[in-house]
Amino acid sequence: MSGSQTIGLALGSGGARGFAHAGVLQALEEAGIRPQLVAGTSMGAIVGGLYAQDPDPDKVWRRLEAYVENEDFASYWAPFVPRDGDEASDPQSRLSGIHDFMQRKMIAVKTVTQAFQQDESRLRGPLAKLFGPVGFEELTIPFAAVALDLISGDKVVYTSGPVINGIYASSAIPSIFPPVTTDGRMICDGGGPFRVPVEACRDLGADFVIAVDIPAYEETSFSTGLDMILRSNTIARQRLNKYVCDQADFVIRPAVTEFHWADFSAGEACRARGYEAGREMAEELKKLLNWRRSFPYKMKMAAKRALRMNI
């Protein structure tokens, strides 16, 4: 369903919660809504890149599952995820909790003493296996990966060259993975100021932008001053993101706030929430697309009536 409109999809960042994008893609496919181009930031860039390479939601999901099934991948992110009360009371979980606590302490120390914690290969390697040596020009539909230049604060949009270069830059979380340094720039994950890449989607040529905004994990307890600072920064980003999403033609927000950004074990649950959100809003979206498709005709008829009245 597109008519004369070019439908673009802007997929936002969100870590593991971004698996909801796969569910939204499935719901749109079932509704007969097929975007002709896509832009993504961070996890949105990973999912968007997969979709641009092969616009089949089922295949996108299978490839995503394979991406995070690697044991080394999952074990690295586990210490970032808070444990709930039931887990904390279990003896085995307490032992794991001690291990995770020590890892979190090491992460905290590295964050304030090192520029980044992991080698570039820790992220680039899995991305290379996921996408292969494909270039942007070889993708089935146009795609843009959005990142941030830490020096200038400008948006960096990748639309040419090897796909994994753009997706790595868009996904390189500051302090976790090394930024891309080139031409006096330090390029990293764009999820702060460019969380949902609506503008990049329009620049690709979209007349109608469907934004998929992944809400932030809602922190409810703060044990340190750093926790409070991070929460304050999250609120500031949310306010900026609301303004950005207001520029889209349609916004889908999956209900994934209960899931932590690093909890990749919740991928299937996040996908299900994305599917639910897409299904719930599909009829409203189709009505708006139909109205917009007929809008130029209605404008022409109104102009003709106005001319006749002036004669």
C-alpha cells in the first residue's frame, strides 16, 4: 500500500528493546504496508539494515536471533541487567549476582579510566557475519544508518560504502566500543540526539514517515549519584525525542519500558510487544495513508472550485 507516496520507516535506538522493530515489521507486512526505504539508529540500524537487505520480516527475525544467540555476546551484556528480588533470593542466582556485581564494578572503573571497554572486533566481527561484505548500493531498498560526531555534535548519515561500516558507527555505544575516527571526527552511536532518525528518512526521499520509537527503560531506584545523573540525562533525551517524533507522519511506540536495554534474553518478548503495537495501530495507519494518497486529488478539486468561483 503506497500509491504515489514513498513510505519511509525510521527505526529508533533501544538496545535489546529494539527487537520490537522486528514485530512491527511483521505487523506492517500483514497489513499490506511495505516501506520503500528505511533509516535506523543503533539497534534500529541493525534491524533496518537487515530489512533493507532482504525485506522479509520472518528472515529479519531469524537473523536477529542468530546474532544474539552467541554465548560470548549474551554473557557480556548480562552484568548490565539489574536482578529482581526473586533472583536475588535464589542461592545460585546470588552466586551469579556476586559475579555480576564484580563485573559491574570493573565496568564502572573502566568507564572512568579508559576511553572504551571493548575492542572494535567485539562488535564489528558479529556484524560482519550478520551482513556479509555488502555495500549500501547493493541493498534491495534504500537505507541510511545514523550516528553522532562527538566533536561537532553533528549527525552523520551513512548511505554508501560497506554496510557494516555505517552500522558499526551507529551502534558503537560511547565508552563501550571505540568510536570511528576519521577526518577529525569521532563517530559513535547516534541514540542520544538522533534516537529516531525521522529527518534522515525524509532525506532519503520519504513522503510519509512511520517512526518506531522505542521508549526508555524506566528506572525507579537510584543507589548512586551517577544513577541520578544518568536518569536526568535520559529525561532530557526523551524530551528532545518527543519533538523529533512530532515531525513524523505516524508514530508507533511498543510497550517495552519494563525491559532493560541490555537484556537480550527478552528479545522474543520485545518482538511480541512490537507486533502487538503494530497490529493495534495498523487500521489507523492504513486510513491515514489512504487519505494522504487521495489528498493531492482533493487539493486539485478544491483549487478548480476556487477558480470557478472567481470567474
